[in-house]
Amino acid sequence: QVQLVESGGGLVQPGGSLRLSCAASGFTFSSYAMSWYRQAPGKERELVAYIHSIGVITTIADSVKGRFTISRDNAKNTVYLQMNSLKPEDTAVYYCKARRGSENYWGQGTQVTVSS
């Protein structure tokens, strides 16, 4: 069955870095666009970063531009989110999503907390 498993979250001080990973299985990973979303308490889930199936096109939300980078390794069926210069407002549960046409699959999320 389809699985998306996020990892790499945790507690980090402001200005620190984390790298999130999302390992995919149960579908043809290289055929799907991948995205990272986040949801902070009391807020809507928002798109953070997007990467096309072959990694040519990426999109980064203005709020994280210059600090976050999305990448993928189709040989490892994994998408990454490198997060640098983290701020307290980046605190949220981070989710990865796979999409192809009308098919959407979500992971269970990983908590990122930025606090001193």
C-alpha cells in the first residue's frame, strides 16, 4: 500500500537547521510531484515547497524563500526539505504529499519546534 513516512523533525534553537525526509513506497515515486506542507496550531495547512516529478521545477513559499530548499532522490524514493535559519514561526507539523493528477497521498507528519 501507499506509504509516506516523514522523519527528521524535532526541537531546534532559532537560527538552527533541520533536514526533513519523506520516504515513499507503494507507488511509482518518480511519476509524482512532491510537496511539503506545514500546519501550525490554530492555522490552516499551507504549502511550503513543491518539486516536479523529475525535479526540474520547484516552488518555495515566500515565507521560507532563501532559507528552505526542497530536493528529491528518485533512486531512493525520498524527498527532502532542508531548513536553515529556522525561526519560531516555522514551528508546525510538516507533512509531505505526493500528487499525480487527481491522486493525492499524505504522510502522517513530523513535528518541528523552533524554540530557545
